[in-house]
Amino acid sequence: MTRDDPRDTADGAARPGPASLTSLLASLDTGAYVVDAQGTVMAVNAEAEKLLARPAGDFVGHDAHELLHRSRYGATLPRAQCGMRQAYMAGRTVQSEEEWFERGDGSLLQVSWLVTPCRTDDGAARTLVLFHTPQDPEETRTPGDRFRSPLPELERLALLAETTTQLTATLDVQQALRRLVRLVVPQLADWAVVDLVTEGGRVRRSTVVHAEGGDLVRREDLEGSLSPVPEDSPVPLARALRGVSPALAGPSPRLATDSPLGAVQARLFAESGIHSAAVAPIRGVREVLGALTLGRAGQREAFTADDLPLLEDICRRAGLALDNARLYERQRTVAETMQRHLLPQLPQVPGLEMSARYLAAPDASQVGGDWYDAFVLSDGATALAVGDVVGHDLDAAAGMAQIRNVLRAYAWFQQDPPSVIVSRLDRAAVHITDVTMATLLFARMSRAEDGRWSLSWTNAGHPPPLLVTRDGEARFLTDGHGLLLGTALDRPRPDGEAEVPPGATLLFYTDGLIEEPSRSLDEGLELLRGHAAALAGHPPGRFTDLVLERTRPAGNDDDVALLTVRVPVE
């Protein structure tokens, strides 16, 4: 270690970083640090550590903007509004007065700064940040001082814009609520409480959080179902839940005796230490969806009537976002229920154990064209099918039902090989269904007089079925492969045949189980084969669940259907 290494300096004038930065920082009597092209702190001097009450380890390797840059009210400064970050990202020399850094204890330090490009001895482009404070660091503002006046118009507009962006970017109600409370705590309040009116008209306190050491802490003990909203209660929360305009609130001896709802509010004030609150309704397009309560505790200044318009604007945006999220969840529930009702109940076939699973896609309408089927044919054989109609919406689900019903009709009345049945289905689908394209694997499973089970199948562009023996040997049944449905090419389809030994398991599945953009199809198939082989000893239901859990890609955006059939051990 050379004498130039900052870890070897006696006075600690320059802290960990490239040795070439040491002389640059050690000679400065003002706070200073150096960032790279991405804004990550490379080195810091002792004066900066002192002014900001942060050890060097809090600086080096961290994003300077996220670590330090704040509005005058303590909120993390949006990157688009940060003049310092824009300057060093652009490689320009800029200076500014009356900016704010957050110190290690959470207090705010007003600073004047200058940033200028520089190059270290190794030729790398860096940015030097110099700053000083016009005030005594011991007189820095505490977090409570953030609330001494309403937000300036520019910051108010920025907060509303961020609220709109954040809340409209999700259609999940709980995620929208999490984003809402992060926007208002700690920038506007110490506590945030969200009460929601459920579909049945009940009220539930769904979220209670407060700021603690820079983090949001949830108080689940204060959450739960609330009593009905009194029609004549003057309690601000009751009025907000009835749709009345925002109002100021606070602890009062009369709260506990007003109504059960008032008693809940009295407990909230008592346990949180909130001395001042602002309450506003969250309105949807047609109804009141809930209420947002913001609370301030400790030495922080009370809310005033000047704060209510901003709260009302935030709640208006939250109402639209929650309304859309609820509508989406309703549609998703209806669509998924329809999808599951379209899928069949598995038949009871003597000598066979069956299990099936359907997992909806995480996006779109939560439904798609993936399906499975199993039914007993007129000659006693068991028909097995799995398929995938192109699309991820209600049209795909409806097309799936059409294809399945036509296939059932043909298979029941015509005791022909699977290839013949599927060829007829392909020709008919163009005229009597709305399906443009689909894959399908259709099989007949039958038992001979000597008790042996055999499978015959045809594959219309679908992933091959997997045969797993009781000893854990797994192989794909790749015979019988032909064109997918809907190509308008009238070509003979092949059949495949295989014996299914005692204790063996057949797995039929759709491509959502194996396909992922980051890996090839062969890799997905091999992963499935390996997992299925390792799970051969599990009962069919457990086998199906574990294969789905271990094989389905984490980032999968497709629905998945699986059908498992096991032959008994003689």
C-alpha cells in the first residue's frame, strides 16, 4: 500500500477511492466528493463527512442523487428536477444556491454547490462536487420542519404528476395503495391511513403506515374491518366515507363516544401520537371508494386549510386509479371463472389416476386458449387432449371451447385413429368455429385383454407428451408430429403409438410451461424432463403441482394447462 492510498493517510483527509483522487480532495477545505459518469460516489473528503454526518462508507459506491439530493421538505428530489445531476451527467460546470442535502441523521442541510468535470490520473472522466453551507450544521432543519408551509406550486404540480404516473402504472389495487402511501409519507405527513369501501358496502382499514428512520413501517394491528358508517356522524372520517369534502381532524374526547367508527379513530390518534390530521374521500366515477387520512405527530406543525386542496387533488387521482384497478379485477375474476368453467371435470376411469391444472396468464384478461380434456369414448377407450388456441383473451377462450366441443363430437361418434379425427376437425374448424390457428395433441388410451395399456396419438404442432416410468426414466413421445390446425394445407396426419408400462406417468402440457425468451425451446424441454424424472415417485396430483412449480418460467406471461395420467402398478 503506497502513501497515496487514502486508507493509509494519517489524518483521514481523503476517504476510500482511487489513489489518484487523494491529492485532489485532501487539499480542499470545503465539502467535496467525486462521482463517475453514472453519478456513483468514487471518493469523499473528511469535510464532507463532517458536514453531512455520514461516514465514508455511506458515500462510496452509492448513487449521490438517491443518497443526498432532497427538496426543501425532505422528499427525494425527482431526477428530472435535479439540476446538480443534470449538470454532471452532461459534463458541464454549474453552480447553485439554496439546495438541500439529507444528512446521516435525517435532517436537512442547506448547501451551495459547484460541479465541474475533471479527469483522474488514469484518464477516466469524473465530476468533482464542491459544496458548503451558509448555516451552522448544528442548526440544520429537522424532518418536522418540512411541514412549515404548503408545498410551493412547482413542487405541488410535480407531486401531482408523480401521483398520476405512479398510480396509473398499475392495475393491482394493493400495489396502487402501496404507491400512494409512499408518495405522501414522509413528504406530506408522518402517518397515512387508507380506508376502503368493499364491494359489499363494508369498510375496511386496509393500510396504516408511518415513517420511521427513512422507512415506511406498517401497523397491521391498527388495520381490519370497521363498523358501518353512521349517516349523521360529524366525525371527519365518517363524513369523508359519505363523500363529503376534505376536512381537518385531530384527537378529541368526544371521538370515543361518537360511534364505533369514532372509537377506532380515537385509538388511532392515541397509539400513533397524531396531533393533526387531514381526511379526504377517495371517489371513483360512480361511488365513494374510501378515504385517505394523513397525520402529523411530534413537534411538526399542524395541517391547515391550505393543505386540503392538495390532499383533495391527490385523492381524486387515487380514486380514478383505484376505480380502474377494481374494474380490471372484476373483469379478470369473471374471465377466469368463465375459463375454469369451460374446462372439464376429469372422468373416473377404472385403473387410471388423473390430475389436471390450469394456471391463468398473469397479464391480459387472465384467460387464454390453453385447455385440456379427458373423456371416455363409446368403445371404452379414454380420449386425452391438450391444446392451445392462439390468443390471450376472451376470444381465445371462446375458440378453445368451440374446438373442444367439435373434437368431442367427432371422437365420440367416429372410432377412427387420432390422425383421422384431427384431420376432420381441422377441415371443419374453418367453417364452424372462430379459431384461426391452434395446436393440439389428441390421444386414445386403451387397455388390452392382457391388462397392458397403450397410447396412440397425433400431434398438430404441439409440444410432445412426456412419458415417465416409475423408475424415473423420462422420454418425449416425438412420433405422430404434423402441422398445426388452421394452415389450410390438407395433408395426411401421422399417428404415434407407445406402450405405457405399469406405474408410468404421462404428462400432457402447453407451451407456457417450457417457453421463455431467455432460453431455447430445447432447454425448456430438457428442464421439464429432468424435473419430471426426479418427481416420478409422487402421487399424480402432487407430481403435477411440483412440475408446474419448478418448471414454469418465473417471467412467464402465458397461461398453462397440464394433464397427468398414471397407469397403476399391477
